[in-house]
Amino acid sequence: MEENIMEMDIDPVDIIIQKREEMNISPKQVAEAIGISEEYYKKIEKKIAPITEVSAEKLSAFYQTNIRTIKRDRHAIKPKRSYKTKQDVIPKRKPEEPDFAEPQYKVLNRELKRQNKILAQEVIRLSNIIEKILTIGETVDEYTPGLMPSEEE
């Protein structure tokens, strides 16, 4: 119980700094390992730890691991290009065939048949009218008095 109280009194920032000093690791080494500048690391070192004790524990665990220097060449980093392969391309799905035996389709079918019947009757009526017009036109031409173009001369 007393150990927990003592641990709670210790500031997480102090834990991190203490661990770093125990390992003889400079802020510069940590900054290089993370990939940021030393000045920036010094600014954020005290702001990172107080967030939660959990973050302090995670950072202290980070310090316990071997820190190796990672040198980055900013010009060497190039954006990755994505090339689509046949496996990456998702095939288009064909729409599923509806079940026309369902009640909603039966009603729709009845309505379509009724509309088709009406349209068929209308087409028949119009074709009859056109036939009458054509037959009347033929009869009118036969009985129309007039001169033929060859007779005009």
C-alpha cells in the first residue's frame, strides 16, 4: 500500500527522465530514434508524459528497449504507387434475379398485362385508321379529275 502511495507521488516526467539517465541515453539519441529534432524533443518531453501515467509507463518501457539510431534521408522517401492487379479488381456482381412468384411481382405482372392489352388495342385502332386513310386516298386519286403532267403540254 505504501509503495503505491510513493509511486503516485512520483511525477511521470521524472520517471522518464530518470530512466533515460539510468540508461545513459541523451535526448539527442531519443530524438534521432524517433525521427525528430533534439530541440523539439526537449520541448515535448515534459508535455508527453503528464498526459497519463499509462503513457509514462509506455515511454519508460520504450526507454528500456535498445534504442538504435535511425537516419532518414528525406529525399529517399518516395510515395508508394499502387498498381492494381487482377486480384485487386473486384468483379462487378450481377444483380440477383428477382423471384417473380412473390405477391408484389404478381400485382406488377397483372398491371403490365393490362397496360400491354390497352396498348395493343390502341395499335390495332391506329393501324385500322391508317388503312382507311390509305384506301380512301387511293379511291380519291382514281376519281379526281385532273390532267396528268404529260397531258399539260
